[in-house]
Amino acid sequence: MPHGSLSGDRDPDMEIMSAATLLDAYRQGRREFCHLDLTSIQLFGQHLHGIDLSGSCLQNANLAYAVLDAAIFANSNLAGADLTSACLRSAKLNGANLRNVQLLRSQCAEADFSHASLVRANLVIADFRQTSLMGADLEGASLDSADFFGANLSEANLANCNLTRARQANPHRAILTRTTTLPTG
């Protein structure tokens, strides 16, 4: 299902894993943690470079200040997660559910958010340079001072977004509505 199961229902077939178990396995060299139930997991400030959490449920997870460079969250459910000041450089979040997520001051340069749902996400001061947001749904997202230099916003839904204070946002070929506020000039 696209957008990491937007229904918000837990999958009863998913294995539940604690933060301690995940961190121990990661330290021992394991990188693949796909299709797990990690709802509300606390991974504040953890260094998890290259971790694969594809298809996992991380609703309301605390990943603030975590280093998740080159991590894979394809088709994962991160709705309501806190990724404040997280490092997600070159991460893969394609098809992920990031509704109401906090990405305040996050480093997301060269990441892939293609076809992700970022509805009502807080992207204030986030770095999206050279990022793919192709086909992403950013309806109602907070974009103040977010840097979109070189980002691909093709077919992205920017309804109810205010781009006047976003930096380098080029909405060429993006889906705009009368509720989208564009910079003048």
C-alpha cells in the first residue's frame, strides 16, 4: 500500500521489537529491520547509518537528533514521528507516510521522498537540497525557511502551502491550487 499504510492500523503480523533489541542487533552488524512494529520507539540521538526499516511502522517514534544518513524507510509509516534535527542525507523515504511528522531543522539533502505523504508536516528550516519530492503530497506542510535548492518538486502536491519564505523552491510542474502561496517576483 502506498504511503506506508495511511490507515494508521497496526499490522498484527508485524514483529514488535524494542529499542534495546534493535540497537543491540545494529551494534552486532545487522542493518535490515524490515516490516517491524516499532511504534513509539525511542531512538533519540542514535547513530544508525544505513539502517533498512522498509515497510516498518514507526508511528510516533522519537528519532530527533538521530543520524540516519543513507537509511531506508521505503513504504514505512512514520506518521507523527519526531525527526527534529535528524540527519537523513541520501536516505530513501519513497512512498513513506510522514503525515504530521516533525522534520524541523533536519538535514535531508539528496534524500528520496518520491510519492511520500508529508501532509501537515513541519519542514521549517529543513534542508531539502537536491532532494526528490517527485509526486510527494505536501498539502498543508509548514515550509518556512526550508531550503529546496535543486529539489525535484515535479507533480508534488503543494495545496495549502506557503512558499513565500521557502528558499529556492521551484514549483515548476508541481501541483498548485489557489490555496498555494507563491513568492512574488
